[in-house]
Amino acid sequence: MGLSPLKALSPQLSKQVKQYLVITGNYWAFTLTDGALRMLVVLYFHQLGYSPLNIALLFLFYEIFGVITNLVGGWLGARLGLNKTMNIGLALQIIALSMLAVPAEMLTILYVMAAQALSGIAKDLNKMSAKSAIKLLVPKGNEGKLYQWVAVLTGSKNTLKGIGFFLGGLLLTLLGFKGAIILMASLLSLVWLFSLIALKEELGKAKNKPKFTDILSKSASINILSAARLFLFGARDVWFVVALPVFLAVKFNWDHWWVGSFMASWVIGYGLVQSIAPLVTGSSKGTDKKQGKVPTGRTAFLWACYLTLIPAAIALTLHYDFYIQTSLIIGLLIFGGVFAINSSLHSYLIVSYASSDAVSLDVGFYYMANAMGRLIGTLLSGWVYQEYGLESCLWISALFLALTALISTKLPVINFTK
């Protein structure tokens, strides 16, 4: 008699860990398609002659529905279980991809925005499911191990998203837009079918059914961290999402392959740095919180201050026309490394602060703020770049990061686990 897909993973692993491995694998597969789709849309519609603002509008519903999904998705995860929210997310991404596999004349702005809305819902259901699950697997009090696990999950996801950027540029070159979309939808369908068979446990289902009004966090620490997260990710996306790829294509005359490869390399490196964040910030041996070697609110404040200086420095090199290409590339690499540490710190702190019962509610609220920051950053990226150029995008980024640092001064200087 054959083994089920879940049992085949490893007979030595507990059922709960096997479930988490399946969720993580789903998250990784989804992330590849998400990164590739983003690069495909930016490059393909730029090729069709769309303005930077119109390209940004294509992602408007993606980000708006990401905000809504994180609020409602956390509540659904607590009521239904994280396995169900994960499978729903995979199915919606397949539908979103299928919607884009139509003749080019049907790809109007509103139609693509609708497809991107489904993709945004799918992405945040997947993220919320994976990030929430890790809280339930690490014993209470082992904060060093929790930080390490969160860093690895977050970093590996972004590394794969970078590979997705690379695949997006490559597939657009080799297969064209429609061919790339069909291939991704087909492969993700296989992952979804495996997930339907393998995910059985009700991981993350709350003991007490939360009310819909519980979607808003009642924790001061989580509210403060969420506000800091909003400006942190707004600061990244205000120049990274639309302005940078279009600038590289127009100013340096890079083709799709070069733009996709460079953006992919940046995100891959960013993900690798996220994975090793505990080595940088002092939790390299998985020590627990009693030894004081895990991040606190003070740590988040200091790293936000370091990051604030970088986009300001890049903006100055653009203003004074100081070796623009070299300065931009080196500045972007430094920004990526320091931003990765900031992101990893935040990802650990939200899981640490979150309540063990109905963890998805706290995590969902936090990633709602993350999605709101991306939404604001994406819209500003298209509009500000079109009207004022990349330098202005960078100054707004520096301002947002200064606000992140200011808000972070209100975070607890010690960590706790509920």
C-alpha cells in the first residue's frame, strides 16, 4: 500500500511539523509565481507603452485587496484553520493567472486590475497562513529559536521571490506573456492538488471562535509595530516597485533580461541577508530571551535609523550627477542588506508579540499594515516618478524611514510571549 504525500515527507517528523512543511512548500511555490507575475506585468505593459502611473494602477487592487485580506484572512484562519486559508489562496492565484492568459486586446487596465485583485487576496492568505503557523511550533520562551525560524522562513521566501523576478524576465523573453502565464498556472495547479491531499490538520484554529470585531488588534505593542511596518514598506516600494525598473530601462537602456536579472539578484540577496539576521543582531546560537540576545524595540529603532541615511545618500548622488549608475547600484545593494535586517526584526517581533491562541488575528492585522504601506508606496512610485523623477521617490523613502524610526521609539524594550 502506497504512502500518502504527507506520510512520504518523513516518518520521523511529527504530524504538526509535516503540516508546517507542506504549508511552507506551498508558500514557496506561490512566491515564485507571485514574483514572476509582478515582473511580467511591469515589463510587458511598459513594452506596450503604458505610463509609469498606469503601470502602478495595475497593482492598485492587488494592494487594496491585500489590506482587506489580511484583516479578514486572520479572522478566517482562526475560525477555519490555516490549511483551508492556504488552499483557498492557491486556488485564487490559479484563477488570477488564468484570467491573464487571454488575447492581448482583452488586457485592459480594469481587467488586469481585477486579476491582480485576486492575486493580492491569494498572496496574503498564503503569507498569513505560513507566518502564523510558525508561532505554534516553537515552545514558549525559546525566543532565540523563534527568531531563527522566522528569519529563515522570511528570507527564503524573498530569495524565491527574487528568483521569480528572474523567471519573469526570462519567461517573457522565451515564451512571451501569454505562454509564461499558462506555464505558471499549470505548475501551480499541481501544487494545489498536492496540498488538497496533504493538508489535513486544523493548524491555527482558535479554541474560542473569534468574533468578526476581533480583527482589530487590542494590543498597543502590535499597533505600534504595525504603524512602523506601514512606513517601512512604503519606504521601500515608493522607489522599488515601478520607479526603479522603469528608470533602469529608460536611463540606462537596459532590456527586459537585464532589468529582470538585476531586480532578481537584489531580492535574492535581500532574502539571504534576512535569513542570517540573527547572526548580525546577536541570536546566532538560538539563545532564549533570558540571555538578552533577541531583538527588542530598541533594536528596531536603531536599524531604522541606519536605513534612513541610505536613500537620502542615493538621492544626493542623483542630484549632483555623481556616477549615477555606479552610485545607484551600490546604494541599492547597501539598502537591500540593511532593509533585510529591519524586515527580519519586524517579522520576529510580530510573531513574538502575537497571542498564541488565534495568532492569525494578530499576524493578519500586522500584515494589513504591511499591505497598506505597499499600497501607498506603489501608488507614489508611479505618480511621483512620472511627475518628479527617481530622486523625489528617494527623498520620500527617507522621510518614511524617519517616521518608522520615530514610531519605533514607542516599542517595548523587552520582549514577551503570550
